[in-house]
Amino acid sequence: MIDLPRPQYKWIDDTEVTPIFHGYDLINQRRIGRIEHHPSGWHWNWYMSFAGWISPWDGLRRFSGQADSARAAALAAEQCYHDVLSLKHFGMTQDILDRAILKHAEQLERAGPDPTRLGL
């Protein structure tokens, strides 16, 4: 049996009425974004604050877009997250990223175990 690489992202359906999915980074255990179905297509948005580890006032703007499928929307949100961590987005600096990661670690420590994480 071949060992397949562990997926880095997981998208979880969070509602039964309108398709809304929240994406998680499985390795770093961060919420990375949201995709939602609208009559015009699949919309994705990813706020740094969605992940709970960077404030919108850190000088970064909202990232969002639209795609023809849920898969394409999820891939776009994942790429946005990857680009921010790689310091490829305008306004992202190593200092902001370092502060954000520290802030996230502190929030996780204060929050304790979260039963809604679904095994993440």
C-alpha cells in the first residue's frame, strides 16, 4: 500500500440550508476561509481575521473572488492563504506574520480544547 501525503486543507459544510463551507489548514489548525453558493456562482472570501490570527487593521485588505465551482473557489482561497504565508501579498511582512502567529498561539492556549474542531 502506498502512503499518500496528508491533505493540508479540509473544507467542512457548516449549514444545511445554503451551501457554506469553512476551510481549515490541518497542519497549523487555522481557519482559512469560507465559500458560499449564490445564484451567480460560488463566492469565496478569506479574511486574515477569519483565521483569528491577524486583525483587519494590520494593513491587509479583504481577499475574495468568485468561481464556477466549489472546488475552484476552495482552491483560490487556499492559494490566497498560501501566498500570505509566503509573504507574496502586498502589505504582508515577516513582522506582521510573526505577530499574527504568536497571537493565534495565545488565542488557542486561552481557548483550550474546542469540541467544534471536528478532530482538527
